Amino acid sequence: MYYADEVIEEVRLRNDIVDVISQYVKLQRKGNSYFGLCPFHNEKSPSFSVNRDKQMYYCFGCGAGGNLFTFLMEYENYSFPEAVQHLAQRGGVELPVMEESGEARARKNHMNSLMEIQKITAGYYYYQLKHEGGVRAREYLSGRGLSWETIHQFGLGYSGRAGNNLYRYLKNKGYADELLKDSGLFQADEKNGMYDKFWNRVIFPIADVQNRVIGFGGRVMGDGKPKYLNSPETKIFDKSRNLYGLNRARSSRKKNLIICEGYMDVIAMHQAGFTNAVASLGTALTAGHASLLRRYTQEVLMIYDSDQAGIKAALRGIPILRAAGLHARVADLSPYKDPDEFIKAQGAEEFQKRLDQAQNSFLFQIRMLEREFDLGDPQGKTDFYRAVAERLLEFTQDLERNNYIEAIAQQYHIEKEQLHKMVNTLALAGVQVQRPRQPVSAGSDRRTQPKEGAREKAQKLMLTWLVNHPGIFGQVRTYLKPEDFTTPLYQRVAQMLYEQQETEGRFTPARIWNQFQDPQEQKSAASLLNTSLPVDSAREQEKAFADTLLRILEDSLLKQRESLEPGDMKGLQENINREMELKKMKANREQLHISFE
């Protein structure tokens, strides 16, 4: 589907990028920009920047960047027309009824077919559970205390012992092998051809927030490995941005959401009346999960298995939730391992009491930190208080930090003033909490990029300066033409910026991304307008400008010379003239004065 440029521009103007991205990322204003944790890779120090004036975003950590449309395409996996339609509805813009392009229609049909296959498969597995082959699976679920009503509500199913029943079933419905491969439901090798990924397992359909089945989890019957198996990531299934049970929990109307570890925990809690329970899909909690939770609640109760692995998972998740602006508390279920076990042993009423007693997540972190020190030893106690003081430096607001100092001082019987003094001493000494490096999420492209050379750096700097200081355009264009930007992508961006300034009298960087459909090109274009060079004075800025300008002209001259055809005397003479002009500029570089004010 194609929309005219003026329609796209109207949609963009009706939606402010800060308002839209704030629905996904907690942003804090710093100068002219807003910063938050990047939703496209895991991090603890905000490097994700949103600029209202430019109507663009950029992550200095992973390089993701663009405008409103590219953000939704990246985050929600929308196509460009889908992003336009979403923002048009949000901004109250009535879009013209237009026919889809062949490419867009093919993509939409492909996605719809994948969704259709998941839905049919869920029905197939549910049927297998209900009939004679599913006896063992029914006995397992009954033994776990699940009623048939709960089994029906969650659409649980069973995959038989045969390794290709589902494949033959879907082939009989006319689905091609290529589409079935993309569904994530099958594997293939030279010996066996296509065969089912799930067999001899209890099946847990995974739905998105719109109640559409997007993948499956399977628990093996018997002692096979792995015990739990999930669908791989597909065009419609992203583990880092979906949560099991959220399609039901989001309408629970409770003040918080409960996040736990597994499918059975979620199902057991829902059956016991705790319909606000969700779980991650076999992965650690991510920034994407936190952003998703923030759409539906301000408070999260964390329930992880009470073993060491569960405690570590909780400690990893707490800062991610806090950074997303969520208040987190941690429930203690000991001596029971998990919610399912606790509810079976003690019942729903006692489980509710444990939820009500859930500990503030920061105080939980301190309690777990305490285990690493011998508080019976004076040195151990001193080291513990120092570690606590370092953790308190995480709070940037004085009031919030003071509240925690007071709570910890009361809990550990230490003078509040002493702890406060230790925190201040560490802050003045520049001590920072050492945070573990976060793994990059599966959806983030962090492949090794070629090292950026001086040529590229110079061109990117000039483009950034033009956008950030539009007043210099009149002087810059006396020296530089778009053709002088020798890197093809940079030249294309320069041409668009020059055209905007000359026809409209201003730059509108956000419109540039509408011209790029390739994700890597979008990322590269975003980085062009977010290049910085630290300078301490106006004099250094002017020197940097002169160096950058001369470098671009020198590279442009070299490229022109290399592209000359043999016998092109006119072109050669022009190149010689340009070389002489460049030598004069170098000799009189102090005349290349420019003001960035």
C-alpha cells in the first residue's frame, strides 16, 4: 500500500515522538533531548535519546534510530503502511482508501498465513488431548491439579508420539513446505525431511495481547530432554516482547501484575483466582518485557523459584523493571519452591498473605547482598555498609535516596547520619556501582561493523552540524554541494537536507526516514545526524569545522579524479582548477570562519 508524501507528513505532524515513545520507554529530559533505556537492547545506563525538535530517536549504544514510523516498525514489527495506519488512528487522520502494493500484500498474506497455521495447530493439539491418544497427558494435567475448565481456558493440548502427524495434517490442508518452515513448528534434515518439532509433549499455546496464538511451549511426557521446549522466534513470535498469560492478565483489573517463571505457575495462579499472573517465555526478563508490563500496570510483584537460580533471576530483573519506571516487590514463598507448590500446600488465602508481605525490591537486593558478608566480623560489617552505600548511589533524587537510607538504617541498626555520610563520601570520590554488562537481545543487530574512517566521520559531522545549527547552511553551501559527500548514503541524505532548506527554508530530519525502507539504511541514516565531536570553546569548534570542510573537499576531489575517463580533458582541467582552489583555502584556512551561535 502506498501513501502520498503529504499524507505521511500529516500523520507525522499529528503525533509527537516524545509522547508516542513514552508509552514504551520511560524518558527523562536532559537538555533538549529525552533519555531512557533502549528498548532494542538490554542496558542499565540510558543511551536512548529522543529529540522533540528533530522528531527523531537514536541509541548511542546499539545504533537504532529513526522517526516515529521506524520506531513502530522496529518495536511492533509493523510494516511501513501498518505504522502509518496506527499513527493515523492515534492522531485522528483519515487515510485515503488505497490498494496495497504487491509487496505489501504479499507480506501481509504471509503474516496472516503464519497466524492461521498457529491457530489451526492449537486446535489440532487441543483435539489430540481430548481424544484417546491424550490419556497420559490428561492424567498429567489432572495430577497437577488442573480442572478441565482451566485446561479449556488456556487451550492446553497434546502432541502425539509420532514425529510427523502435525506435518501431514497441515500438508493435507494445502500449506507449502516453505511456509511451514517459517512457522517454527517443524524441523528438517536430509534423512527425515520435514518433521514435527513437538512430539510426546503437553502443549501450552502462547498468545499475544490480542489473543492471537503466536507460538507454543511443550512439556515432555517422561524423562526426555529438554524438559520444556519453546517455539523458535519467527516473524510473528518474539520472546523478548511477549509474556505468557498477559492476554488474560491485562484485563484482570488488579492493581499489579505478578511475574513468575513458568507456564504451570501462571496457570495454577489463574485457577486459584490470581488472574494477574504472567511469565517470561524461557528467557530472562528484558527491557522489552518491562516496557510491555508498563503499558498495563505501575507495580510488579516478582515470584521466582526460591532456589539460587530463582534468586539470581529476581536480582537480574529488578533493575530492569526499576529503569522502566515500575515499582517492583519480591514475594517470599519459602519453604516452598514455586507458586504451584505453595498453593497446593497452603491454599489461595495464605498465598495472598505472602503477596501482601512482598518486600520492596531494593530492600530485597540489600537482604541478598547481606549474605555475602560476615556481619559478626567488624571488617565484614564495614564492607557490607560500604557495599550498601554504593548501591544507594543508584538513586539520583535526594528524597528517594534519603528514604532508603532511613529504611536501611532502621533495619540494620546503624545511625542514619553515618550511612548518609558514607554515601556522600563515595559520591564525592566518584565511586560508581559496578553493573554487569548486559547481553544484547536476539533482536538487536550488533554484528561487527567496518571501522569508521576519517572520510565517513567528516561527512557525518558536517551533516549533524547542518541539522543542529541550521544558521550555518548559507555559508556551508558556498563551499559544499551534495555531490561532495562521497559516501552514497550520506550524499543521498545531504541532497534531501539541501532540498528541504532551499525549498522550505528549514530542515525536517524526521521526513528523511520515510525514504528508507531498509532497516540497516535507517540505522545508518540515524547515526549521520547524531555524530558528536567534543570541543571546549568556540575557537576549537571553528578549527574543527575548517578541518572537516577541507577533508570533505579533498576526498571529493580525489573521487572526481579517480572517476575521470581517459581523454576527458575538460574534466581534468576542472579537477585541476578545484585542486588549486583547495590549496588556496588550506593556505588561508583562518578565513574559513563560521559561527555556530
